[in-house]
Amino acid sequence: MPHLAALQRAGQNVQLAPPFLDGSVYSTLYTGRHPSEHGIYSLFTWSPSEQRLRLSYDLMPADTLFQRLDRAGKRVLAIDPPEHPLQNLTNSIVVSGCQFQSRVHLAKWSRPSNVGKELSEHLGQTPRGEETFGQPSQHHLLYLRDILMQAPGRLAGAVERLLAEKTVDVLWVHMVAVHLAGHQFLNPAAVNLIGQSSAGSALLKNSLVDVYQAADAALGRIVKALPADANIFVFWPKGMGQETCRADLLPEMLKRILNPGAPVQKSSGSDALTKLRAMVPTSLRTAIADMLPDSLSLELTARLGTIGKDWPTLRAFSLPSDGPGLVRLNVRGRERNGIVAKSEVNELCNEISAGLRTYCDIDGNACIAGIERPGEHLPPGRALDHLPDLIIRWSNEQAIHLRGVTSPVYGTVLREGVGSGRSGNHVHGSRAIIVPRSGTYRPIKGRQPHLVDVTATVLAAAGVLHSDLPGQSLIV
């Protein structure tokens, strides 16, 4: 990747602190605040007062990074910020769904609305690049490969077109294809695909490298289009490693801990979402979702995440996750239908943690690396109580072909279905490359740089005050 390597040689390479919760990355960048302050930890985030899941961008504070810049009179051009709420700005342009559109990360919209239409005429119709959990087909992965190979070039083309027409103060772009390719193409040979062929397998084998090279070529075009004095900040908030997620097993594991004498079922499908993914073929679920408006499809998914819960008797429950396990206590006075007294929270957390630690993979390997409470790792904040009460860190053992987990106390929980169907998932690996062409790099003393410092750096470089935010600028 010669263009990325050139920036590494020219700039300062900085290791960022990994996000405490993977799903909080976008909301942290857009607000410039820690998860304990904004309370958004996933695309589907729990709303205690409503006793249900809500979409993250419906909960996003209105005062986002782009709003701050725009209010200060700065001209922003933002292309494909994932999971960003639709906002009307005065001086700026925000385009979502340029490289490809997806109901989860990149809804199709732009402000002003005519910009999206202009780019579609210039680049061609925006393709759909959807990811559906469950057993994937080789046909779908090959289709997705084509979409992700085109995406970086579409991004570079949009930047070149709009920068030739507009003068901007801040350019913010996301190479979304790199992220999705990591999930799907890290090791496609490890996934049991539907309808495999040797020719298709050979093409998929190098797909991750192919997408990365396409992204690097696009990066070179974007850098070339920038003014000579532009400060450049390239960063990735998380890395990608093998799939280790066991979150689909957590609902049944938790159910047995909370109800040790109750009848058990052998499989993991004790929640509606896991049952649906196991019972309905991936292709059929994809077809049904494609027929529905994106907003309705996401709302149904959010409802399925906690449907069927008997709140008057439920002390704790798992939250949907494609990464660490997330457990929420049904606390009286916090949840709308809470039953657990605040004085019982610590004892119940300890009970659940001890029970979970009795589980291991069926083959005897450890399934849990650690169990954490957000308040022990995040600064105090008004929204700390909106986060999960327990974060279960899975072991580094590959979980793609995992049959289930077992406990000498609570028995065996077999996996229903195939899990996520991905070969890659998030790992620690947050880094940044800073090339200050009109400023000077300044390290942060006493702590590791964090994502909130990325937001602060953008604001400071644009000359916008940010003293109310916790981050520090890395450029002066």
C-alpha cells in the first residue's frame, strides 16, 4: 500500500487507546465525548425509560462535530460517515450512501439533497452492499466483493468532483469498504459457504488484499486533490482479527444462571433474534429485508432484540451484540419496568459473573477472557447508566465452527445456527497517522491519545473552540 506507506513516512504515527466498546466509535467521534457521556454503545442502543432498543442515530445529540463546525461558519464536506443522523447544515455538505448504501451503516441521503443526485449521475447508481448474519453464500460474497472493490474509487471520484466545485475547510471521509471487507474476507475459506466453487474460492481468497489495494489507490487520489497546506489525519479506530464472538450463546447462558432450577433447552435460541436467524435461511431473510423500507427493517430488528421478555420477573437480560457479550440489569427506578433494587446491583453482577466464568467451549478451551463493568474503565458521565452493566470479553479462540459452550454447573448450550457467518471481527489496533502541513504535532502528556482527541484535533485545526469537550488537539 504505497500511498499509506508514504503518509507513514511523512507524518507522525500514533497509537490510539482502543475504544472500550467497539460500537461506540462513531458516536464518540461525532460527539467528541466518551461513551459515559453520550450513552450510545451500538447501532441498537438500550433506552431504559422506554424499556426497548433504539437506533443509535435517533439518540445522537444534535450538537455533532459537523454541526459545531458548520455553526462556526466552517465549510465541511463529509462523505459516508456511518450511522450519522440526517442533519440540515448551512455551510456544509454531507453525503451518505455514496460508495454503496446499506440499511445498517450507510442510509442513502445527502444535504443539500441535490448533491447526492449529482454524484449518482457522475458515478453511476449507488449499489447496495448488505451484510446479513447467518450462513452466507459464495454468490453473495462474490457480489459483495464487486461492490467493495468499486467503493474506494467511487469515494475518490466524489472527492475530486466536489473539491473541484467547492472550497472546503474540513474534508471528512470514511473508507467503509475496508471495514466490511475485514469482516467478510479476513479468511473466507474458514466459513462454510453455500454453493461453493473452486473458481469462486480462489477469487475470494485474495479479496481482502484486493480491497485494501483499491482503498490505497483511492487514498492517493484523495491526497493529490487536497491543497498543499492541508493537515492530513488518517486513522482507524479498531483492528480486525479472527471471529471470536459467542454473543448468540449468551442469552441461554444467562437464563440458566438466573434460573438454576428451571427447565433448560439444549440450544442457544432462547431469544427471538437468535431463533429467527437459525430458522430462516440467510437468503430469505435478506430478500424480506430488501422488500421492506430500511427504517422498518431496522425497527423490526430492534424490536426482536428484546421481544418476549417477562419484565416483571426478569432480573437481567442480554443485549444484541456482534462483538463482546452485553448484559443489562433490570434495575428499579432506572428501567421503566425494573425490579432489581439498586442495593442488589453489585451482588447480582457478581452472581452473573461467577456463573459465566464456569462456562468453557465444548472442546475445553476458555470461552471468556474477562468480564468488565463500564464504570471501572470510563470517566464519570451523565449517561454511564445507559451502558450495559457487564461487558463479557470472549477468548481469542476462533468461534466460527464452535458447537457450543458447557458448564459443570449449568450444563451445555449448543449453538443454534452458525453464529455471525463472518470470518473477521474487531480487535484492538487503533492507530493514526498525522501529517501536519500547516501546524505541528503535539503529543498528549500523561495518557494515551483517545478518539475524543481526534474530534478535538479536527475542531482545533479548523479554528473552532472546543473547551467544553474532554479531548485535546494533537496539532497546534
